[in-house]
Amino acid sequence: MKIYTKTGDAGETSLFGAGRVPKDHRRVEAYGAADELNSLIGFAIAEIRADERAQELVPVLERTQDRLFVVGSMLATPQDAALYARIPRLVEEDIIFLEVTIDRLSLRLPHLHSFILPGGSRAASLLQVARTVCRRAERAIVALGRDTALDPLIVQYMNRLSDALFEMARFVNHQFGVTEVAWRGR
């Protein structure tokens, strides 16, 4: 089976079970940003695996990648499409998992007294970039939600995920012995 179909050569793409749209459609932008985030998290996982001090984040991030595929399928399939009933969906437990992760990591980190500059170790920096891509994906999903019906768990999940990525970046820096740099605002 060939990887290329040539069906997108005219600037359109197929939605899952619901026809074709331009490649710059809000729906495509939303699931494309989620896909970009997923790839970036894969990059962060590869970096984290290179150092044993933050290995406990790998299964959390792999579960996140799986859930981002679910987000992508939910965004690529309009709710009024017959196929929507058969795709996997986010559940409340997915959000709770992120909240528990945030709380668990927060207990092991120094309390924040100011804003911090994103950066530090390479792995933490990748997680901070992932956080900003997550926020962009969230904005694209919110914009799409103005035009079409979306499961509210998608926005909740993305919102919580950006917070989780922030705490994971802090955790990696802490585990690697990298000091956070406070924003001075001069």
C-alpha cells in the first residue's frame, strides 16, 4: 500500500466519515495542532529516555500521546457524522489522570513564588515548547467550537494537559538538578 494518495493535491483533505474540506479549514487546523503536539511529545519522550532521572514521566507521556490520537479522531469526525458513534472518545477519567499527575508532581517540586522562564534542560525545554503548542491547539479547538458542536471534554483535556506539561517540565529540571530562572520583569 502506498503512503501517498494524491487526493490532497488540490488543497483539500477528507474528514473522517464526513466529506472533504480545504486544508486550511478550522477543523483541520485544530486536529493538525493536536498532531503537532503529539509529535513534539514524542521528541520529549526520546530526550527523557536518554536520562534515567525522569523515566517515570515516560508512561504518562505515552498515555498522553494515545489520548491525543483520540482528540485528533474526535476533531476529524464531525459529531453529526454516522461514524462519530464508533470512534474512541475522551472520558472524565482522562482529565482526572492529568490532575492527579499535576498534583503528584507538584508535591515533589519547590513552591513557585514568581513566573519562571521556560527552559533549563533540553527535555524540560521540549516540554515547555509542547506546552505552548498545546495552548495553540486549545485556541484552535475553541475557535472551531464556535462554528460546530464539539465534546466539551476536548477543551478541558487540552487545558489540563498544558498545565501538566508545565509541571512535567519543572519536574524534569528538578530531577536533573537544573535551577529554574525567575522572570524579573524589569
